[in-house]
Amino acid sequence: MRKPRDFDAELQALTHKAKTLKTKKQSQLGELVTATGADALSIEQLAGALLDAVGSDASRKEAWRKSGAAFFRGDGARARKGAVRHASSASANGAGPPSPSGEAGAA
């Protein structure tokens, strides 16, 4: 005779696994933001860039995919330097992230 399945225990285990995977995904996204240098952007700028990316056409997304693949292969230092250069020029124009005192672009 077969042992009956404990559906409650299986559901609880799956729920725990789903929570663990969600936490891991959030952590990896945070690490990605830091690794790419995007943590230099204000939260509003980062959100705006991500929203723009979601609504972009397929050809732009393909170009970003190639750039991202190069980043993960280790060719990304060059791409990251370009992103940092754009962020620093934005700071020089006063459009950078706010300083701890609350003034935009202040150093």
C-alpha cells in the first residue's frame, strides 16, 4: 500500500523555495546595479532608465543584450567606463544624484 502524500508539507516547501528564489533574485539585481555603476544614479533616474528600457523596441533591446553579454564575458569594463563617464558629466552639469545635503550635483 502506498503512503499518502502530504500536500500541505509539499505546498509549504514550495512556498519556502519560491520566497528563497525571490530573495536571491532581488539580491542579484542589487549586485548588478552596483557592478555596472548604476548605483551612482539617483533612484528616480534609475527607475526612468528602466522604464524606458521596458518600452524600447526590439532592435535596441538586442543591442543592449549584446552589450550585457559582453559585460558578463569580462569585456564590460569598457562599457562600464562609458557609463561612469556619462554619469560624471551629468554631475558636472548639476544633473547628478543629490548629495547627502540634498543639493543636486553638489560635491
